Amino acid sequence: KNFASDQEPKWCPGCGDHAILQQIKNVLPELGVAPENIVFVSGIGCSSRLPYYLATYGVHGIHGRALPMATGLKVARPDLSVWVGTGDGDALSIGGNHFIHTLRRNPDLNVLLFNNEIYGLTKGQYSPTSKIGLRTVTSPSGVIDHPFNTAALTIGSGGSFFARAFDRDGKFLRSILQRAALHRGTSLVEIYQNCPIFNNAAFEAFATPENKASNTIYVEQDKPFVFGKDKNRGIMLDGFKPVVVDLDKDEFSTSDLWIHDEKDINKASILARFADDEALPRPFGVFYAEERVTYEDALSQQIRDAQKNACGTLEELLKGENSYEIK
Ligand code: SF4
């Protein structure tokens, strides 16, 4: 089934959103869910045009409010596959409050956060993830706000799933979207997305084959952190501090290499902090995945319990002959 709608994307030529849309269209048929049972909810921004371009149901909502709308939908219709398309401004600034509370509530949503470190739709204001020093129309002398670290914010807010992917690495992005879809709970996928118009090459350090080899690691469950052109470097932990080691020269046992465990929140928290240190490679992949009750399941259970425990008819209740006792 082709999940493309009849709408032509209005994104600028070369925008990373096109590549992300393509991978979403590749993954949706693999879910085995009919288009009429999938809903894409968005807020405002370039990324939030996403629902127009998919032949599923969609809601293009108001700025920053995609997550509460999606939560309400999932609670009312838990049978639907609910996705959210949002950006760094929409999710982390205007919708910042909803972001942290959605993560701790853990409704079963797949949240795709297109992070281009800029407001594109409104023509280039700095966003909550813009790097310090970036000159924009609203920061002519350079950004002085410390940027949000999306991974650390997700884990710190009690999120049950965090992964990072990249618009230009289609195969990898597709595999991460599959993982997010399989996770029960709020899957937060941060996608580095190039905005060639207002913040071009923000992620160039991880883009070219040469840069990619020396600056990125692809995190895999139960595998050591090995990266580099010839796979000749790895990561060890010195206490809680990650240290880059040369596999050929440094003296250590390969068993000292840091093995990733995506259920380990302490390791995930350290991994999240790699983005704060330019000397460390940038991790991509699933940092953290925890099985936890979803918001809609907990709420449904509570309603069932209330129905079971509330004895008596409505008439009796109105007469005050019976009352509902909260247990
Ligand atoms: Fe993409 Fe930037 Fe154009 Fe928006 S302004 S569509 S993010 S290139």
C-alpha cells in the first residue's frame, strides 16, 4: 500500500524533511496497520506539515500542542497507531511543558522530533537547540542561551525510549523508526535534520563519509562502542567518564570496552551527555528502552476498577444511598 497522499511536499528543495518523509513512507507498510488506523498529529513548523503528505488520518494542530492532542487521541482510541511530527521549537520551546509531562506519563506514541536547531517556517530565529554563538535574526551577536540536550531531557523527564537518527542516513533511520514503532510507550526519536535555508550544515560534522567515520558511533544493544574509519577506536568508562581509546595502541583488554545495554538508565544518561563534549563521538541509535505501563493502559484499568467497585445504580447514587469509594 502506498502511504503517500496526493499532496506535493511544500518543503524547500534539499530540506532534510523530504528524506525523513521517504523513510516514514517506507516503514508504514511494514507495520501491518491499515492507513485508516494510523494518525499523524503535528503542531506548527516545517516538520509539522508532515500529516498532509501521508495517506493516513492526520491533525495539523496548534503550536506546541501536538503531544496533548495525541495523548487524548490514544486514550480515547488505544487501538490506533498514533505518531507525532514535531520540531525543536514546537516540542521544546512552545510545547516544552507538554514534552516533559508526556514523557513521564508514557502514552504509546511514536514522536518524531525533527531537530534542525532553528525555526525554519518563521524564517530563521534561534531555537532551544541552537548552538551557542549561532547568529540568526533574533541573535545577531550570537546565541547566548545554553541549548537543550534532547536525550538528557528525555531521560531526565522519565521517558521510556530515546533514539537518535539522521536524515541523510536513510537505512539507519528506517531501522530506528521500526524500533520506535515496536516500543510500547512514548518513543522519542530525535532526527538531526538539515535546514539548508536558515541553518545549513549544522550537522556536517556527522554528514560526510570521512566525518562520519571519525565523529559518530552507532549504538547497538549488547555490542561494544567501537567506531572510526577502520573500527580502530572504542569507548571505555573511567568511572562515569567516557574515554576514547585506540584499539591498536592502548593497553587494555577488549572486555574493558563499554558494552551497551539499552535497559540501563545510568549508561543511557552518560550516553546522552556525549553531545555536550565535542571531543567525544556523537552516538546514534537506541540509547534507552524501558518496558513500563502505558498511560492509556493505567487509565483503562483505573476506570474498570472504578466500575467494579462502584456498587449501586445511578438512581441510588443520586439519592445518596450508595457512594463510590476510591481505593
Ligand atoms: Fe526545510 Fe528549512 Fe525550508 Fe523549513 S525553511 S522547509 S526546515 S529547508
